[in-house]
Amino acid sequence: MQRTSLEALARQQLELAAAAGGGHTADTVYGGHEKVLRQTVIGMTEGASLTEHENPGEATVQVLHGRVRLSAGELSWEGRTGDLLIVPDRRHSLEALEDSAVLLTVAKLP
């Protein structure tokens, strides 16, 4: 068994995001492209966004720190620390409304 501190990873990704050119960084903590399940901690500075993209499978975003907005077309949902957002099965984007860290969980469809 492996134990990972999501709080420590969130802090680390926020620090890295502050130094990154695009304002966001990511670290896959479980799985990967060869697995069905993938979990990634993403750090984003205020105003940074992950531009609109397809959903590769069933996905959730757990807000570890901060406040984010998940948008799909004309719909949007805000999430704060502790919230879990279900990613819609269509094109979507994610924006940091303040310095934020999230845990993205994706189960790729076969």
C-alpha cells in the first residue's frame, strides 16, 4: 500500500504553479494513461484556466484548496475547498477564481 498526503501535494503544486508560465501545474499521483483510473493533483494560480477540452471518461474534481469554476457551454458550477464537482460528459473548462489546488479523478471509458 502507498500513502500520499493530498495536502502536501496541493501545497507543492500551488508553489510550482506560481512559478509556472501558464499558472498551472499537475502531478499524476495514481494511474496514468495505461490505466483505467487516473488521479492528478493540479495547482492553479488565480485567473489561470484549463481551456475547453473533451472529457476522456467519467471524471470528478475535488477542490483541495481555493475556489474554482467548472464550465460546460452556458452552464457553470463553482467549487470551494472540500467540494466535489462532477465533470459533465462534454467539452468543459476549469478556471481558478483564487489560488487553488484540485484532485482530478478520471476513469477512462473503454
